[in-house]
Amino acid sequence: MQNKVHEECGVFGIYDREGKTDVAANAYYALYALQHRGQESCGIAVNDLGMITAHKDLGLVRDVFTRDHLAALGLGQMAIGHTRYSTTGGVSRANAQPLVVRHVKGQMALAHNGNLTNAAELRRQLELTGAIFHTTNDSEVISYIITRERLNTPSIERAIEQAMFQLEGAYSLVVMSPQKLIAVRDPFGFRPLCMGRMQSGQIVFASETCALDSIGATFVRDVEAGEIVVVGENGINSIRTHCKGKAHICVFEFVYFARPDSVIEGQSVHEARRQAGRFLAQEHPVEADVVVGVPDSGLDAALGYAEESGIPYGMGFVKNRYIARTFIQPEQGQREDSVRIKLNALGSVVKGKRVVMVDDSIVRGTTSARIVTLLREAGATQVHVRVSAPPFISPCYYGTDIDSKENLIACQMGKEEICRVIGADSLGYLSVDGVRRIAAGTNCDFCCGCFTGEYPAPVPQQMEKSKFEQKIKK
């Protein structure tokens, strides 16, 4: 568990029956737009006349793909892509996605965002029947279940439909067969997934609308919770066997994960964060001279805080844009020092002033302490920390890197002690009621389990969220 909450993954898919566009290039640009969701590995798989070719590796999109790599993938009629941060499974090239499976009825490629809560149990069952796994992620478990069902069903979409009866937890998928592109969202809709259309008629799916924008696609709609959307020669079809009602999307998508220019479930992420700042100012007012946000997701909330409070907004930090969002050194001391590499406080903005510093979350508290120190060293006379989310008190089981309670500072200390530890003059968190209201424009409910300990779906009783890899090695 690091000092900041990490993303899950980003998925993308494109179907071009007529072959009018370079599907690999479109996937490449879309993954660039989804890079913030995962920076450990990435990959693209292309379907050309039923043959699937893939390239994937550890690293950022710009490093993994060259012109030669994209040319080698070919043009094709379909492609899927993936950017990964490991919430289940370690950091290795084998765990990079998309996963490509070859079986007696053909080929399949799969990209997954989310986290299965029964992955260890399913993997154990599969291994007892002779299955051999090549990765330590739960996405391979999904691919095995679908493949097994495919042997007994007339189509890939019916195989997925049957597989969903066995899968528990969070999964937004794009699946590619020789003839079809399929988008799937779990019955609770924990993770976002949307559909778009390009001017030439190509159908695309992506984790966020910012990926649609990057390739000139127009947003059509969100894939509904529990829905299977099938795109093929017969057009677009929907299977709704598992649709149970409203989605319970992770509210932290609005607080931190998603890009501010994305729209999720009908709600602008940027506006949701501004609203979080407004509510924060109402709940935790303070006399101050300037409001600053911690880049990047704290900036919108800081703007909302300033608007509501009437305190001027200022750019308190300069961020090194050449450092990846998940830049983390291996040792704790190095991680703390890396704050200075990523951020620098602007003395001309904060010197001699009482500063309200708005951030999206506090995990361990070490990063917050370093940032407060940066402001004081730049001349701030007071630093009042405001957090646009409630305290983390429970693990996340649905694809977010919020681990066991011993790694969460709010489980070890009260607010006053946390305030002292990070060196702030005051500390205020957005309430649970407030965070539930930041995206009032959506037509869905929210999962706030990491803030409340109450989850919309059953969770493992004896397995901490990120211990899947350790459990399967026993």
C-alpha cells in the first residue's frame, strides 16, 4: 500500500467491420487517454480476419509501442486495449493484458477492469480439474470460465452470460472473438464502461469518455450494470439477463480515478469534484488567504472550495509533468523524498499567507506531511488541510488499491492526531453524506464501502483485498 490510492485499469475496444480505420492506431490513442488508470503495463490485441495478434509489455503506452509494433499488429477489423495497475496479481509481463486464449472453438482476447471477490475459490476449482495458469491475476480466471462455458454453448455471448452466474465482484470487460466485439459490466456496475460511435460508423467501448474524445468518437451511452453488449455482423445486440437495476459505481471514480474531462453515468467528473470542494467549504470553513489544490485531482475541489468560501484560489504547486502519476520509489524513505521531485510549492502564492490545502485523500499520511512541509518552507504561515473524501476505514474489494486496515492512518488515529502527524493547523474531511451528493446528476447509486465498511455485494470473510496472489501460492 503506497501513499496514494492507485487506479484499477483502463479498457478499450473498437469494431470496424468495413476496415475503414486503423484499429490498432485508434486503440493506441485511446490507451494514451486512459494512461492515468494504469501505468504498470499495457497492450493491444488486433483481430484480422479471425486471427488475433497481440503486443503487450511492462511500461507506459509511449514506451511499449513503437511504429513497428503497431505496424506488426496489422489493420484488422477489431482491436482491444488495456492499461494496467495491479490490484490483483504482481507486476510482471505475464500479467499484462489483453489476455489471448486459443481453444478448440477458436480464439478470444479479453481485457478486464475490476477485481473478482471469489477469484481464489474459482481458480482452485479450475486447477483441480486440470487447468494450468500462466498469470497471477484474476482476469485469467475470467477467461478460463468463459472458455469452459464456450465449449458447451452456441456462441461467445452465451458463454459470457453463463460465466457471469459464477463471477462475483467487479468486472468491466471488453472481449474479442473472431467475429464479435463484446462489452460486459458486472451486475453492480462497480467500474465504468461506455459505448461510442465514430463518424464512419465504428463502434467503440472505453472505461471513460475521454478515450472516446481522443479518437473523435461520439458518446452513445453507458453500458448498463449487468449488461452484455454484442457487436457483430448482425449489428448491436444487448443481453440483459444479469441486469438488476441501478449501478453501484465506485464513488472514488469521481473523487480521484477518472480524468476530469470524462463524463461518467451522465455526470461531469470536473463538476463533481468542484461540488466536493463546495460541500467541503460548507462543512469545514476556515479563515484563510488563499486556497490551493494538490495536483491533479485536488485542483477541481480546491476551485469549488474557493468559490463557495470566497477565499481567492491560487496555483500553489508546480507539478513535474515528466513524472508518471504512480512514480514510486521502492523504499519508504525514497517515496517520501520523491514528493519533492513531483511537486514544488510556489512561494509567490503562499508566502506570508494562511493557506487552505485541498487534496483528494489521505492514505498513510506521509505524503500529506511532506506536502504541508513544502508549503511551510515556501513561507505559508498556516496550513489548513481539507480532504475532498471521507477517511478510509475499510479495504476495497472491487478493484481499488485500498488495502487492509493496518495501512490506513484513519484506522490507527483520530482526526486530531492525524492533523498533528501531518503538521497541519487544522484538518477537515468531506462527510460520507457529502461525497454521496457530489455526483447528484447520475442515475445510479454509489459504493462507499472504503468509507463506511458497508458494501453492496458480499465480500470475502477471511481474505484481505490484495492477498489473492499470496493465497494462490500457498
